[in-house]
Amino acid sequence: MRTQVAIIGAGPAGLLLSHLLHLQGIESVVVESRSRADIEATIRAGVLEQGTMDILTQSGVGERMRKEGALHHGIELAFGGRRHRIDLTELTGSAITVYAQHEVIKDLVAARLAAQGQLLFEVSDVVLKDVQSETPSVSFMHGGQPQQLQADFVIGCDGFHGVSRPQIPEGVRQDYQRIYPFGWFGILVESAPSSDELIYAQHERGFALVSTRSPTVQRLYFQCDPKDDVNNWSDDRIWSELHTRLESSDGWRLKEGKIFQKGIIGMRSFVSTPMQYGRLFLAGDAAHIVPPTGAKGMNLAVGDVKVLSRALDDFYKKGNSDQLNVYTETALKRIWRAEYFSWWMTSMLHTFDDASPFQQQIQRAELENVVNSRALSTALAENYVGAF
């Protein structure tokens, strides 16, 4: 098999890159270890920045997002029994849309298949070869048969545990990581929305988040021990904890419903550099992870892909490699800013077991400053909507 760009991984990064390359007249093949049903059923939250919304719309895959996604013009910070609204649109002129990641994947898969794009699902034993040469290749098993895909470039969009990043030797690669001492207990609930906008709550017992998935399904989170077991939490205990952390003096109250999914996710910050090695380029979670507090994960993947698609277009249409050569430098400017914002939001809103009384009061003062200073509110809003 021969193609111009071989893409490892059919997540948002890989699928969107393949779609954008197709619009530019560049051939690609996407290989994915999971089935189509699996990638379309893996439920993950999704807060889309203005720039992500724009690129999906401009590339022709944003129709369902606009119809079914929840457009939000603000968020709320809750602490001390009070809620404070950050008006994203008034402060920045932009907004965000809550639209789950697996729904974005469904839209992209449909677009690629409609264009006769090559998506190879359920592949195994993926091996990258000769990535430092001008003729890299990917070998794998598909349908019980060995296959080899030759390409001009290989793009690793296969996540933190994928095969792509280890291709960059340890002597060349530098990894930066922070593991947080807490996780998020997440639930999906059958209920009407409790709030028109996301609520980020800081409480002495720990962080909590209220998010809307659809008019009938809500996603809620609360800070927990990452080693905890979901079986330790009955529905009654979950609701009691959420009510405590989200209590408000203005009469607002969380709406309960049938919990149909429970899970615990860990929290980490991670960046690997360089994001390129010969003709191998990394995008999305293969190169970086952010804690979900800043709502940046999928948006960073889209940012990587936007840079890569333009660089590849310049290479194929003009024979110019300049943008490809500085891909890592260009992408990292955005990545480190998002890493900082996600770390800041996480540090400001979560409870740390080793925090002294002084540190606890500093945390509260920081929240008060953010909601009472237009400059600080604007800085939060700009980072949240990606207005930079």
C-alpha cells in the first residue's frame, strides 16, 4: 500500500487531520487498533473552544455540533456558598460549545467514509519503520493478513500509550510530567440540566463540576482519591457529596436523576518534546496530556492538527519544508500556555491534603481576585475560549 501521509490513531486528531488533508488534495490512510463501534462509543466530555468550533464548521463537519451542541457564553465559579459568573462572550467576543468528543468522532468518521477515505479499523502489531528516512512505512496486521503501508510522512495520533512516541529515542526525547494527588469521580445522569452553564466549584471537601451533556443527560464530577473504587460509592453517597460541595446560598439546587455510568479518572500534566523525529510527527495525546480542569485536551489536539495540515499543504504545493521543520516550536507555544492554564485552574479549585491554613486562605483570596477583577476574569476567559 502507498499513501502520502500515514496516520496512526482514529481519535479526534487523526481523523480531523485526515479530513483536512483530503480537503487540500493530500492522500492519507488512518490505521486504528479499535473497531469503529468502539471509538464511537467511548464516552468523553467535550468543551470546544471557539477556534475548534470554527475549524469544524469551516471544514464542513460542524452541522450536528451546531444543532445538538450546547453553546455557552459563560461559566460559573462557585465557592463560599456563592456563585460568580464569568461572561466569556462579553469579555472576549467568543464562546464555547459543550459537545462530547465521541460525537465529534462520529462526525469525522462519517465525513471520511463519505469521501471514500481509507480508515482501517481493528489493526494490530503496528510497527513504524525508517521514520528518519524519506520513505517511512507502517507494518501491521489487518483482517488476519500482514500489511505494509509506505508513506512520505507518518503522523502519530495514537495517544499516550501508543507506539509512535517511543520511536523517538530517549536520548533525543524529553518528557515533562506531573501526577496530581487526586482524581475525578465522574457520573452520567438521566436528568434535566441543573444549570445553563458549567459550574466549577471549590469546597473544603474538594472540587466539583456540573456540566450539561444534552437536555436529558448531565455529567457531574467531584474530586476523589485516584485509587478509590467506584463500588465504595452508593448513589445516595454520591448525591450527598455533590450537594455538600455545590451548596449555594441563592437557593440553587442540583437536580438528581438515575446514574447510569460511574468512573474515576486520574489527573496528570505531560509534555513530550520534540514532537517530530525525521518524517514522524506527533499530535494530540501522543505528545501531551492536560488535567481536564482547563477543558483543553481535544482543543490542543485540534491545534496540533491545524498546524500540521498547513505545514503539509505547504510542503506538497510549494515544496517548502520550513513549516514542518518548526512544527514542534510552533505547537509548543500553544501547548505550554494550555498546560499552564490547566495547572492554574486545577491548583485554584482543588483541595490539597498537605495545604497549610495559610495556603488555603491564599487559594480563597485568588478566587476572590479572579471574580472581582475584570483583568483577571478576562485572562481566565481568554484562556478558556482559546482567544489567543
